[in-house]
Amino acid sequence: MGKTKHDLLLHVLEELLEEEIKKFKFKLNYMDLREGYKNIPKGHLEKADVVQLVILLIEYYQEEYAVEVAINVLDDINNKMLADWLRKASAEDILQEPRHKAVWNTRVMSAKVPNVDHRGNYIASIKEQFRKLKDYNSKPGEWVSLEDRYTKLFIVKKYHQTQDKEHELLSRGKRHTEIMKKPRNDEDSHITVEHLFDTLADGTSTKKVILQGVAGIGKTSTVCKIILCLHLSSIEDLVQKDEEFVRNALEDVKEMVFLGNNLGQDDQQVILYSLQHAKELHRLTLVQCELKEKYVIKLLPLLGKCKQIYLSASGLSLSTVNTVCAHVLQSLRMTRLHLVYEEDDRMNCTVEASRERDPCIITFDYLPEETVTAICDQIIPAHPGIVRLDVNGIQGRQGFLTALKYSLLESECKLETLGFNIENPKHEAFRNICEHLATHHSPGKFALFRRGSEDDIHFGYEAKDEEKSDDRLQKKKKSKGRKGRSGTQPQCFPLTWFLKKKKNREDGIAILSCLPKEYIVDTVLWVTSKFTPVTLVMDDNSIDDELMETICEKLNNAEYKLQLLSLNSNILAQESMTSICSLFHCNTAVSLSLRYNPLGDEGVKILAACLKSKGCTLKNLSLSSTDLTEDCVPAIASLFSKKNTLIQLDLSFNNLSNSGVKTLCSALKNKESHLEELNLEYNGITDDCEREFIQLIKNIPSLKYLCLDNNEFTSTSASRIFGAWDKYHDNEEEVQDEE
């Protein structure tokens, strides 16, 4: 029974990602429709889930037109793959689950395979293609039948007498016939096509046929004749007469690749037959072959012949997946396992394995949590080579955490990367897992975060890179193509603030962002006490002054040396500055980011005074969007000590105005500054500061980045500042830092 239009629409819309659903609704609300139809109201669309969206499409446009509307919208949001599938499925009434670009291995639901004699059709097409040709002796434009022209074709194995060799190759027509009729010295000098691949006297078989001759001698015609004769006598008959030939050929095969969709029963039998008669394979690849579960099970005992495999199968049960993994691990080492949930508790399974001791990566996409738990119980203890485990789409409840904990404790695998969603980061089993990971590899990155206030908490762990080299290639950026410019000059030179490339990979990072308020204090205290990160990121946590004071009191530890603290997008005011400074040790260089907090001028003054009293120096300071005016600039200027370690300063999106900027430039000019990046975007600066910026560019050779975007410079003033940049900073070459 064919699927209804409701089913088709539901199937397609379920394949869209959340962002694509938003685009679909937006386009649907504004698209042009046939006369007599109206757009679905925006209020109805915003609240509709996938099922309700299908109902709205049917109610407003009826079944046939609803499908057409959906196809047009899919085209508009640039999802051509789903649009083409829906167009075809609605026309043919055949439902195959569309393959989404984000999950490339999803199962294709097989429709009923029509009873078509593919082999017969193939042989018939070959006969039709090669039965006629344009012969040299035929009339212009006349096609000659190979059967009429060449009644019997034989292949000469040896040349005639040496003196006839040239004439045989060059002659045509009657002369060629006379030469070929000459008696031969060797009775076995020719064979017919039917016996071309027979076993020879020495026990070998012909594997290569070479046709030699000048242009026009008939090489192409001969090849056509061979192909036609083989198909007229049926290739299958020839192969069946000499099955040993097929087996011998399979024994020499080193690599097998099977590609295709919805292979029939005979095709899957061919795969099994090929593997049964192959001696040893360097690599076996089965891609999108949609192997049935029973054939996968029959295939498993044969995998021992392979040095390397790539296997993709759909519709597998949990027991079959466990069986596949068990067989693979008997003779090979699994390097990749990717499981994607289908319907009715079935899975799409992709397995890569080899005899080399390569690390293994395991990914589970949207499997039921109980299924993930069962698979981890089977695979993790049996495979010591797993270095990465990613579990997507679960909630991370107590049962999963406990099972994963014991699986790791009972195995020899030393995970370097782990990621999954977690329901409650206070679970003891979760903390035991993290501590177990840290016993094998020093933690490089530890992350607990949400992408939005309504999302699940995601956990990510990455081990420290132990093989980092001390020799680093450091480059100074060189601006190119500035000459011969015209019109308004760019005001951001020469790099962009947000596209800077980090020279080295950073380790010792803890990211605790956008967490529920009830978890913040306890989680921060546990992470810092167990892993002692030198970089602590607590962005988007709605931390106020009271909560910040509590956190700092618990973190105030003489042995904990924090080097970078990020508190962006919280609600911190001036009362928090003293507490924040208490986290930094005396006489140390630190980095601090307080963007998007209502600090105000008083907050910055308190911050500067506290840092100065403790003897702390700053490497990086970001105060973007913190409600600053010119009153706080003297306090910021006081941070430029004799050591002057500040290399990055971000004061963008404030209101420093001309007087504040002049004070800042004067302070920088009078110090031996090592400043590399200065961002003053959106500060209401005018041409009145042109002279100060030119002097700043001249007197600070270390400066690599200066951003003056979205201020109030005229094009003339901007051009002069830009000219100064070209003069003093545009001739830097790439250098290598020898340490």
C-alpha cells in the first residue's frame, strides 16, 4: 500500500534540522501562491511542531498542492536533495527515507524491487551496440553487420614468415585475404573467440589480449567482434564452463569495492561468493550496499581474510551490532564505529577496521539511552584502542553514567576525547568518570555548557597534547595590496580582532558557561580543585555581585594560580572587582575579559587599584561594552607599568570620546609599550584625534592591529592615518622565532 501525502510531508519535515525548520516556516509565510490560496498566518507557524505543520499545509492547500508548496519552499531554502526526493516520491508513490546531508549514513527504506531481468537487458544492449559498424570497405554512410562481414573470427597467436609481417599489417582487401590463407608453420597459430580464455597447456589462462596494428587495420572492429561473440554465446555459459577460471581470478584479487543502493538477493550472493573464494584481501569496501541482516551475519566469518574493511549496513538489531563488533575484534582492530538510530529499534552501522594498531573513534547518533548503555557494556571493555567516544542525542541519566563508569574501569582503553549530554553534573558517577580520564592523560580542555537556556547540558573532555613542540613558527603579519587605493579607506588595519589565529594550542582550559544557577558554585569549585585549570571561562552564567563573591571566596587558594579569567555576558558591577582581583596572585601577569558587564567607570577604577596594589600586571584586558567614558581612562593608563606586559587591549563599544582617547594615546606613547592589538571601535572618535593616532603608530613598533571601525573620521583623516600605518608597519616580514 502506498504512503499518503501526509506521510510524505511528515517524512521530509522530520529530516530538517531545527535551523532549517525556522527557514521553512519563514519562507512558507511569505512565498507566492496560486490564485485563491493564502499564506498560513505567522502566529500559527511559530507555535507549530512538525506534525502540526503538516496539518496546516493540508488544511490550507489540500494534499496535492501542499506537496507542491513544500517542494517550492525546500528549493527556496536550498535543500535540493529533499526537494528532489519529495518530487520523485510524490510522483511514483514510492517511499524511501531521504538521506539528510547532516547524517550521511541514514538508511534507505527499500521499495519493492521490480522483477526485471537486468542481465538479459544488459546482454541485449551489448548486442545492439556492437552488431554493426562502419567498415573500411563499405560504402560511405553504410553500416555493416559484423555477423555478415566476419562469419568467423580467429586470433593469430604467431606471425607468418618474417617477410610477410609488414605486408600482413599494411595490406587490405584481397591482398590481406591471400596472406591470411597461406599455410602456417604452427598448427596452433590461431584460436577462436570461444576459446580465447581457455586454460593453456602450461596450466595458465589468458588474462590480457593485445591487438597490434597500424591505423585502419581493424583493431576497433576486432574488439567489437570479440565483445559481440562473447555475448552471443553468453558470458554466463563461458564462465560456467570454466568456474575454475573465475575462482583463480578471485584468488588474485587484492581489493574489493561494492557500491550501490538496494542490492538484490543475487547481488548479495555475489558478494558472499567473491569473499569465499578470495585468498586474502588488502581491503574490502561495502558502501551504501544496504546489506540485509542475514547477509551481514553470513559475511562476518569471512572478514578474517581482510587486512582492512569498510562496512556499511542498515536495519541492524542491537544483537547483530554486538555480533559484528565481536567478529571484527577477533581478527582485526576496529578504527571506527558509527551507529545512527533508525526506526523500530534498528540501526545503521558503519564499521572500519584494520590489522594495524590504529586508534578507534566511536560515535552514537540519537540512539536510545538504554541501547547506548548496552553497547558500551559490550564494546568498551573489549577494545583497548578507543581514544574518542561521542554520544549525541541522549540525556545522560544516572543509568548511562554508571554503566560508562564501570565499562571504563574494567577496560584498558585510555580515552583522550569524550562528549555527551548530562542531566546533572553533580552525579557521583559523572565525577568518577572525569577523575578516571585524568588518571591516564592530563586534562587539556574540560567543558560543561549549554547553547541556550532551554538546551541540555553538554559535557566535553579533551586530553592534554603531550607532544607539543617547543619550537614554534611565529609570524608577523604583512599587509599587501594597499597601494593604488581610492575612495574611502578602511579603518581597521591590518587584521580583524575576531579572526586572529592562535599561535599555539592552549591546554588547561575549563569552560563552564550558561549553566543553571543551582550548579554554578559547586561545579566551579569541583572543577578547579580536581583539574586546576589555568584558564577559567564562566561566560553567560548570569553571575551577579553576590554570587561572584561566593565563588571567589571558595576559589581563593594560595596554590591555585589562575592565568586567564573570562566572565563575559554576566551582570557584574563595581562591587565584584575586589573579589575578582583576589583570585590573582601577586607579581603575576594575567588576562581578564569582562565584556558585556555593567562595570562603569567606578568598576574599572577599583579594578586598576586592586591590580596595582597586588603588583599584578596584565597581558590581555577586554572591557568591551562595559559602559565606560573618558573618566576611567587615567585608571586604565595606570596599568601600563614599567614592565608593561599588556599586549591586547579591547575598549570597543564604549564612549571614551576624543579626550579619553587622547589621554590613552599619550600614556601609551610615553611608555615602552609592547602593545600588539588595540580595539577602539564605536567610541565616537573624530578627526580631532588624527595626530595622536599617527604618533601612536610611529612610536609603538610592536603594534600589529589597530581597529578604529565605526567612528566619525572623515575619509581624508582616515587616509592620513592609514598612510602612517603603511609607512611604519607595512614592511614587516615573516620571521621564525628560534627558541
